[in-house]
Amino acid sequence: MIFDMKLMYMLFSVLLLVSCKKEVRLDTPDFNVMSAAVTFKTGQEGKFYFEGTAGIISFYSGEAGFEYDKRIGTTSGVDKAKPVKGMSDVAQESFSYTYTTKGTYKAYFVAKNVNIYDGKEVIRVVDVTVTD
């Protein structure tokens, strides 16, 4: 009788664990980028300001080797991103970058929220002009 009760309790516990499915909800990042000026001077730090939240933020300056290819949603070969924020980092309110060459650039900020099941991202673009 005691053995039957233990067996029944174990089966019930296993059934309960198997039948429960925890749904993991992943939100799209609520993320926007602003800049005090879209014209920066060569060699001087330009500042971008963030609103909202995101788990991961990457920055593509638009300079050669740091361009974002929006057609395929990723970099094309050698292009690299500068990490701005990682999952375990505290929230970022701003980011500074120094352009070294005069020109016009499209600066891309890619914000992501990820877990083991899924990933969601938003892309923000800022047109930047760099002068002497």
C-alpha cells in the first residue's frame, strides 16, 4: 500500500512536470537613436543618445570595413561592428565615436533581444556628415 502511494505520487509528479510548458516571451527591442548634431568634425568625438532598451547594441560607423549591408541583414564579409552593449552590461544612455575621415556616412545601430529560442532586432540609421 505504501509502495503504491509512492509510485502514484512519483507518476503524478512526472506528469505534472511534463505537462507544464513555460512559454518564454521575447520582446522586440524598444530602441531609438538621436544625435545632438548629425555633422561632426574630423577627429572630434561625436555623441549619439539612446532611448528605450535593448539587450545587445552594435554600431556600424559606415566607414570602409565597418559598413552594414541591409540587403542581407548582416555584414558582407570583412565588415565589422563595434560592440556598444552586451546582454549583461548595464543600460547605455549614449555612445561616442570619432570619425577620422571627412565624408558622409550612414551609421547603423543594430539593437537585439535574444534568448535560446529566438532573436528580435531593430535597426536605426543616422546620416552623419564629417567635416574638417
